[in-house]
Amino acid sequence: SESRFTEPTLDDLRAALVRVDATDYGAHSPRFISRFTDMTRQAVTYRAGRVLLAGDAAHVHAPLGGQGLNLGVQDSVNLGWKLARVVLGTSPDALLDTYHAERHPVAARVMHNTMAQRALGATDDRTSALRSVMSDLLAFDEPRTHMAAMISGLDIHYATGRTADDDHPMIGRRVPDLDLVTSDGPSRIYEHLHRAEPLLLDLDPGSDLDTSRWRERVRHIDATCTGTWELPVLGEVPAPSALLIRPDGHVAWAGSRTDTGLHVALRTWFDA
């Protein structure tokens, strides 16, 4: 008989499909069957000295929305570039503390929304009424856009390292992949991130950004961009004249033709 504590079989899967959809869809020849539950747990800290946790070692939750894949990949990318810089001696050990500071709240939010989704799956009358109300709300663009961006992980906004001068809405958010024109010809922003190096993208030919101190650690590219700067949930935002982009694609600084706040961001993320 089916038990949540035993390895599932094809017969278990077929029975579950029949129970839910009144057909087993002819399921056959499975390569892998696994049993999931709604257990929700998170590590208290993602770092203890030289021990760092990521992915399922750091958090587990109901698989609703397939958010665990996003979480694990994003954990790894966030930690990977920081760990590489510390190992190579181009950043201080304290940089690794920002991994927990940035990623722990993201996983906590995923656990929160998967628990909510799981609760909406109950079959009593009150939950059915709540589910109906939620469906009505999601018929409107704003709540639907908000939920889609949250579940896809595209609305992540890192606050670590921000200062009072950081007022551009792109700071801490994932940079959009827009068309550029550089001295080497047309390209896209993400093409310049393939090397997993910090990138200062200067989009104003009249700017005078002094980054000479970080020349060996941060790539500096002059380019033009005529596209619309649009972010999930926020929509269109003012076009920056320069961007400091971290190796994970998140914006460390964005501003005008002056370097107000730029040196603070460079020291925060890329000083040795």
C-alpha cells in the first residue's frame, strides 16, 4: 500500500493520477519517481567559518511553482563569484558574509509563498472560497505581475551594500539584457558577463568616471544603448548613464555621469 515513508512505485503514481484526474494518462516506463512533501525548513545560517550551505542543504520546501531550481542556481551563482574572489585574494573574507545576508531572505520568501500555495490546496469550503477570491485578484494585471515575478525569482532586490546616495531603482536588481553598440560592434549586455568578471558599463561618452584604482579588477566598457530600461514589476525606469554590474548580473551601482556612490560600491564589492 502507498506510504509517504516508502519509495513510490509506478502503481502509486498511476493511482494518484486516477484519484486527481480520473485517468493515469497511460503513464509507463518511468526513469525516476520521487515523493515530495510540504516539509519546510531553512538553515539558521548559510555560513559557519569555512562551511557554506547552498541549495537543498540550505532550504527545503514544497515544490510548488518549481522554485527550488531557481533558488539553488541563484545560491550557487551568488556564492560562486564571491568565493572565487576570496580564494584568489582579490576580495576580503568578509565578502562571504554577504552571501547569507542576500540569499537567506530570498529563500525565506519562497518558503512563505509555497506554504501559502499549499494552504490554498485544501478542499474545505472556506479554503475554496479563499481560492476563488485569489483567482479574482489574479485576473488583474498588477497582482498577476507581482506573483509571476516573485515565483520566477525575477523581482529579487538585494539591499546589501546600499548607501544613502543609492537612489537609482536598478541598484540591487538583475540587469536587463539590452542591445549595446561598442567599439567592437553590436552586442548585448549579457554577452559581456560570460567571463564572470565585474563590469563597469559606461553609456555616456561625456562622462568622466575615475576607476583607475580598480582597473585590474573591473572591466570598463564604453558603449551606447538606445533600448528601454524595463524591470519586472517596476516597469520602465530612468536610463542610467553608467552601471557597475556584479558577476552574478545584479547591479552594484547605477548613476549619472558623475561618480557619486561609485567608489563606495567599488570598495564594497571589489576591494582586496
